[in-house]
Amino acid sequence: MTLRLPLDLREAVTEESRVKGDLAKIVLFALDRVEKQEVKIKQTRKAGLPLTNPQLLHVGSEARLELKAWAEEEGVSVNAIVVSVLETFFKRFKKSKALRAELRMEIRERREFMPVKNS
């Protein structure tokens, strides 16, 4: 799926992600920690928000289907759902040291091992 984030949200995500694939881990982590009822859906398409360049996001088929169903239910794009979830998550994230530590641990634990190539 393709994702376009508002600039300020992209900066917050970039601060936590270090390697390819971390964005998907952050999105999945946020989806797991945010309840649908607390998410205020924010339109991204025609809202005049400065958005970043599109980037591919691989979250897996189960998460993608869940996001699509939620987007259809709300009558918005999947991008609007993901942006709204991330904004809700990062509001809480900024206030909670425990949540920051938990996310960083999750990213480190799931980071793929990449062997060093000897030349």
C-alpha cells in the first residue's frame, strides 16, 4: 500500500525509524495500541495538507484488509486512516516514556539481521 504523511508526522516517524521497514513496524505498533473509538479521522486528500512523497508500506495482508474495511466503513481513504491513527498514537507517545521505550524495544527486537559482507 502507498502512504503519504503530513510533513510534521513524517518527522516524528523518521525520528523513531532507522532502517527500511521500521515505518511498517511503527504503523502496526500504533494500530495495536490505538482504539478505533479514540481516533478522529482526518481527511488528507483534499484538506490542503502538505504531504510527503508517496512511499510503499508493507504491513501484511491481514492489517491491510483491516485498514481497507475501516476506510470503507468511514468513507475515507486508507491513507486518512493511517495518518489519523499515527497522529493519535504520537500524541500519546510524546507524553509517555514507557510507550517510547516499548516502541524502541519492539523495533530493535524485530529488526532483521543483516550479515556484514566481507570484501
